[in-house]
Amino acid sequence: MTVENYQNLVIGSGVGGKLIAWTLAKRGQKTVVVERSMIGGACPNVACLPSKNVIYSAKAVTLVDPKRGLGVTKGQLQVDMPAVARRKREMVNRLVEIHVANYKESGAELVMGEARFTESKTVEVTLNVGGTRMLRGERVFLNLGTHANVPDVPGLAAATPLTHVEALNLERLPEHLLVIGGGYVGLEFAQAMRRFGSRITIIHRGTQLLDREDPEVASAMLELMKDEGIEVLLQAQVLNVSGRSGSGVTMQVRSGGKETSLEGSDILVAAGRTPNTDRINARTAGVEVDSHGYIRVNERLQTTAPNVWALGECAGSPQFTHVSEDDFRVVLSDLDGGNRTTRGRMIPSCLFTDPELAHVGMSESEALSKNVSYRLIKHPMAGVLRMYTISETRGFAKALIGSDDRILGFTAFGAEASEMMAVVQTAMLGGLPYTALRDAIFAHPTAAEGLVAMFGSPLLEPERTKGQGPASAAPTTSRRSI
């Protein structure tokens, strides 16, 4: 078989892969991208954007609920799940069209098929339309992504559970959805499906939801889930499963020292991710992977093979689209002789429940574990005037302040929390003291304006309890916020 030679061979068309491909192709370099199934990767097809699309439809249900007192009602409320799925599909189709146009404009060639290394920097591609091609790149970029992990529980795989991919395509409403996992995916889908009308039970192995968050944040999220009518089982282990998701399942669960039997209509598995490196035959190309299947990279995202880079989740980068986009900038810098690396990156996160949970920088738990000295500012969302205009006063925001008055970390649980976080992150990137936000003039009434009142609150010395997480002071409302 004839080997086709390219300057750049990109495997995977997620955000990091497509950006490096489009950029290098526009420079006149012969570039090819091999994509197994989804043009543009998971984010525009089955992850970030589609999930937020469905979440927004679920939000609409609450906006016309008479209990909210917004004065917007129209007869008996009904949820049209086929219409929810249709709106999502229309958005995805439009995004795919934009991606295809970008490939044509850039000059990068898109090949649909599955690639497997046969030797260094050479892959055999099994084409989706039939046949094979042999492609070789002077430089290779791996952007393989991850897929949902299905735990090794007797009967679970045979029950054909939903992952986030199938859940986003549902045109029916599950009667009782059993959600395995209390992380980002599990919580977002649990709340959305509950608002559409499903009964929901979350089964989570950890002692709290959102294992990496401060205990008070996890407690606030647990309270939200319960207020939504969602049953949550913590420290719960799924022992076995029988039946078939969609037709009826029975799940044996050990929780609180006793075994219980849960019956549901469907199962959603949201228990972590596994890198898509198992079928690429990476070692043949000299690309090492770790014991969990993630590609070994250095701070410039170079793999163990010369002129081969890995970007995004398959390289062990934090599993956010915005991180994969920065991985692209790191790799491009390396190609151009720059000095950008993955060290010390300030990576924000946002859980798009309603209300949102947003975080950037150091958490209290992290500061305590590293023995970092800090002062604390904590402020209720009820002290932000914007929240009264939208009837969303649940939650709080808190910030860790260092000895030099710079902001070490920020967490917000509340409506428009992600927008508040972006303002604080900008101040952190600029190395500004917290007083810069305290003395700023933000438009009224916005969520950002609440930062003025927040950072005008007294600085508190947090209680530090050995062997426990942060014991923060209760939020207080500043006079300046009313």
C-alpha cells in the first residue's frame, strides 16, 4: 500500500486537534486530520455544548413554574422531549457545518476513519466509507479524547446503560433514572431530567458529592439536589444490576452499612472517563502511556516519541474544552520556538447546574493541605442585588486572600457564578490585589457588581480544624450590598 506523506498528521478533531490543523494548514503546510466519528470532537457533538443546550431547556421548565412567582404561565405545563432533542440536534448540525467550512477554508484535509500506528509516525486508517489508507506525518499530533467509563459491576454492561451520549439523544422521559456518579456529568443530567419530570436517584461512592470540592460546597450542592426532589445515596456501592436500561432495571446497592434494592427504568453511568488510547497501538510508534492509558507528556506536551505531541484529555490534561484549547497554544508555541508550557496554568471550572458552581485558583481544602496562610472573604448571593431581579438568591461566594492582598482562589455557588468568576480570574491573572475589585465601578445591576460588596466585607481568619476540611465562617451581608 502506498504511503501518503504529510507535514502534519493530526489524529482526532477535538478542539486541540482541529485548531493545530487549521493553523498549520493556513500557513501552507500539508496537513491531514483523521477523525473516527465526530467532526469537531465531543464538545460540539455530545458533550459541553449539547448538554448545556438541554440544560437550558430544563431551565425553561422552572421559569414557567407558578411556584417561582415570575408571573409567566400558560395552561398546564408540558415537556416535549422530542422537541428538546430536536433543538439540540439542530444546534449540533449547524456546528458541524461550521467545522466543515473551516476545514475547507484552512486547506486541512479531513479523513473519516480509525487510525492505528504501524510504525513511527505512520498510521493505517480504516476508512468509514470502506477501504484503507496509509498516512505518514513529519510531525504527529494526538488529540484522542476520552469516553465514559462503565464500572466493572456484574450485570451493568449487559444492562446497556446510558452514557451522556445516549442521554442527550433521548426523545422520551425516563420514569426513574438511576445515576451512577455524583460528579459534573451526573449532577447536570440529574437536575435536568428531574426538571423534565423524571424521578432521580444518584448513587455515589464518595462521602460527599463533588469529591474534590470543599465540604461546605459539596453540602450546598447536596442540599440543592434534595430540594429538587432528587434522592442521593452517598458512600454507596453498586453490587450488581439486572434487567435492561430503558425497559426496567434492578440494582443492588450497599449504602450506610446495609444493602438495598433499587428499581428504575433507566441507568445513566457518569463515573469518570477513560482515554481513547487502547486502539491506537501507541507503543508501536514509541509513544508511552501510563497505567491508566493516558499518554505520557512533558510540560510542552511532547510525548516520548520525537516530533509527536498529545493534546487534551488523552494527555492527562484537566477534562475541560478550554484546557484543550490552551494545550493547542502550548504546542504551537513549542513549534514556533516559544516558551509556553503547562506549568502553573490558572484553570477555571464551572458546573452548569442551576445555580452554577464556579471555581478558579486554590480551594480552602488545598490551602490547608499545603499549609498556605490565607484570609477569607465570604458573601451570600442574597447580598448581590442582581439576584433579586432574577429571584435567585441561593448560594454564596468566597475568596482566599494572601498576605500580599492578592486573591489565591475564588469559588461561587449561585446564579451567574461563572461570570463572577471570570472577573475575579482576570484580576488574579493581572496580579491585582482584592482591593482593586472592592474599589471598581461595575455596571448596576450585574453579578459582577456583587464583587464590590463582597470584597468590601471584613477579612476573616478561618478556623482550622486538624483532620477536617475548612471550617469557614458563615457568610455575612455587607451594608454596601443593599
